[in-house]
Amino acid sequence: MSTNTIERDVKVPSDGGPKATRRQNAERGFKAPTELTDSLQAVLVDLIELHVQGKQAHWNVVGKNFRDLHLQLDEIIDAAREYSDTIAERMRALHAVPDGRSDTVAATTSLPEYPNGEIDTAETVDLVVVRLEATVGTMREVHDTVDDADPTSADLLHGIIEKLEQYAWMVGAENRTATAK
């Protein structure tokens, strides 16, 4: 039997009920090639790190417009956590094993280290935008590899990229000055 087929169990009940049932074996089907797994793993660690660094920023931001930024960071943190779960579950669906252990994340993330201590709101804005853009950068870097191997996984990246870029724009607008007409 091919690894991409559906198993069929034929049951012939004595009471005249249904004669056949179909059962999908979850361990068959499309299996992610190494390049796809590696690409999704790179996205996963950046999303996990974005979540963790977002919490660090959330706990230690101080200054003007504190509350607004504090609440906006909560949205980003929740999204990053949800997106990391989406990517990890996609990896599992493709028979890959996601690695979200803290030592793996710290060793492989593309995000720069977040500074320790209290950080002014204006600096926090800049730091968070850099991390959002780095996370998106990873997704854009691996996009073609992912799309070639599995367009469905690429579709997930599209949605995440769109939302993270929107967050980068919205957070970054806090430090912008309107241009003269």
C-alpha cells in the first residue's frame, strides 16, 4: 500500500448495516522534507522568542503612554504565542518534530537579545519594532522554500506576516512625527 493512501476497513455486519468504513491513518500522507522542517523550525523559534521578549518588554516598559503600549504588547504577545502554536501544530501534521525548548530557542533565534531593566516607552517601541521586523524577515527569507515544498504552510506564513507587519506599523507609529504637506 502506498504511504499516501487511505486505509479501508471492510466490515460486513450481520444486521445489514453499513458494509464499509474508511479510516484515515494519521501517520501517512505528506511528510515534510528537511528543508521545509528546517524553515518552519526557524519561524517557530523566532515566534517563541518574540513572545518571550514581548513579555520582557511588557513587564519593564515605563514612561509616557505606558498603558497604551502595555496593552498593545499584550496583543502582540498573544498573537506570537498563537502563531507559534499554529506553526508547531503544522509541523506535527507534516510529521516533523518542533523544538521549542528554551536552549534551542536561545541558540537559534534571529532576534537580538532584549535589554534588561526598565525601558522607556519610546525605546521600547523601537526595540519591539526591530523584533517584529526580524521575525517577519525570517518568514520572508524561508518563504520560497516553504512555498515550493508546501503551499499550505506558505499560506499560514502569509497570514502571520500580514498581522506582524501591521503590528510593526502600529507600534512604530507611536514614535513617528507627521510629515509636512
